[in-house]
Amino acid sequence: MIRIGIERFLADDLGRFKGAKVGLLSHHPAVNDQFVTTIDLVALHPDLQLQALFTPEHGLFGVAQAGEQIGDELHPRYQVPIYSLYGTRKKPTATMLAGLDVLLIDFQDVGARFYTYISALGYMLEAAAEAGLPVVVLDRPNPIGGQIVEGPLLQPNFISYVGRYQIPLRFGLTIGELALWIAKQEQLAVNLTIVPMTGWKRSMWFDQTGRDWVPPSPNMPALTTAIVYPGMTFFEGTNVSEGRGTTRPFEFFGAPWIEPSELIARFQERGIPGVQLRETCFIPTFSKYKDEICRGAHVHVTDREQFRPVRMAMHLLEVIKELYPDYLKWTDPVKGRHFIDLLAGTDQLRLALDSGQDLTSLYEKWETETEAFRSSLATNFLYS
């Protein structure tokens, strides 16, 4: 049985922070083994004084949809301000941090670069460094493990809120390990402490931790979603539905103009290990093709150790491009940048698909880059 950061902090490591005025970056999905939120644990602790809450995308209760701007509010129970880091600002102001003794950070990430909670983490570290405020990161499992890295490293020209750091798309770190990497890489003069877990190993998937899955965002209902997410999110940059508005976001994909049987047959010819596609139809209740019948497939992961979501998604897009060159479209660029490029962290995927380039060589290039990145981190791992 593992013990996570918040459990260890309150039981063993409170120490110098007894009586501290606390700012907390967290959300309701961050719970202990009794399903009590970190927010409640801190607010009700006799030796801590919760002064301010900070929330990432999706808000305190994790109910706002992707991209939905969130305003500040007052906590209905604890009467402390809730400052949104996904609204008019992405970074806390000096005024918000004034009077605090320490910043605690505890949220459930999913191990993919474009999941924006890690951007909030980075901005919080920057603000704390500027304010001279100590930061304590309460570590949690990476639900898709810490051994596999995949996908291209982010290129500097494609930095955005869905990709702030030059890490692989599937980066294989916990939030504590990532915080250490960010502080070092960005040369932040921040007083940073990580409260590590006990009992967690890099080989673990979330369902091996003894913990129940609590959805960290509205479209992350299950571990199976998180496993496919690092690849299937590419579909957000296209006019193919990624299954938002269904009960299986990111596991379903489709469009009114797709003929599933032909697509599945063509994809299976690629021999991508660890995955099978099953023909399906769905009607999204919101997002792309709202109230329209979409035909496509359900992604079934049959061997998660062999499965590589980025590789799979690349080849799915390749097949769709081959079969429907007049239908598949990239979403319109914003300020001159395609969203697919921001998600991938590079324009290499889009350009390769548009030109008919062989994707195998591109993927192999990415794998070389990501393995070099992982090797460079090995001495900094907090877990074996």
C-alpha cells in the first residue's frame, strides 16, 4: 500500500510549518485514502491556517469543461478566496501571495504534457520564487507509470499553455519529480520541498496502487482514458471527434463521414501492438458534431505495457488522411499556429501527414530524443 504526499506531510513532516498561513494549489479530485480532499485536510487541521486556494483548469470541483474560463470566488465553507489560474490570469499575483508562509501543491496529474495542470504548477513555482515563498509539493502517482516516455520533445517555437516545457509528450514523471525538473531547468531560485510517496514504483499503473480512481477532470473518467490520452488528444487539432460529449472521451473517435470497417482494416495492417479497434457509433451531446451521428471506433488497449498511444494516434491520422483526404481538416490556426502543432509540440507531425511522409522514421526520431531525455533524468528520480 502506498502513502501519498499529503498523508505523509500531515503525519510526519508538518514540522516547521506548524501554525503556518497556507496557500494551496489543489482541487477536489486530490483526496487521501479515505476520500477526504486535501482542501478539507488542510482547512480543518488545527496546526495550519488556510488563507487562500488556487485552482487549475476545470476549477476547484473539477466540473468546468476544457477551455472554459473560470473566475475567482469565495469558498462556500471556509470563506477563503479561491483564485483561478485558468481565467484572466495564469500566474498568481504578489498580492495574492502576500502574508502567506508557505505554498502547498497537491493535484492529480495524468502524465501527459498537454494536460494543463503542469502549466499551473510551473507558474506557481515562478510566482513563489519571485515572492521568496517556500513551496511544498505533495507527491502523487503518475497514473500511467514512470517507466515509459513517448512522443516528441516540445520545440521552443511551439510553447503554449498546452505545452510550456521541453519534455516528451508522455514524460514519465510524478508532479514532484517534474517540479524539481522545472525549478532546475528554469533556474528558479525557489525554496522547494517535495514530500515523496512511500511504496510507489515506476512500474506501477494507477490500478496497482490500491487507490480508487477519482476523475481529475470531466473528460478523464477512468484509467483507460488516461492510457490512451497522450495520443488521442491529437484529434483535438482536427475535425474528427475525440469522443467529447460521450461517456468514453478519447477512447471513442469518429465523424459523420467515416466508414469504420475500412478504416479499422487499414489501421490493423500497420501492426501496432497492444491495441484493437472496435467499430462504433455515437452522438456527442456537446463539442464537435453535437447531436450528429458519428461513425468511428472504440480504442481497446489489449496490452498496456506494449501499447504506445502516440504511435497509435499518428497512424490513425495517417489512415484517415489516406482514406478521406478531402474531409480531414486541421482546426483553424490561432495567431498563426495550428492547434495540432501546439499539442504535438512540433509541426513535424502535421507536415509529415500533409506530405505523405513515412511516419515510422519520424516516430523513431522522436523515440531517440525521448530516450535521451529519460536517461538524462535517471539520477534525479525520486522512485525506483
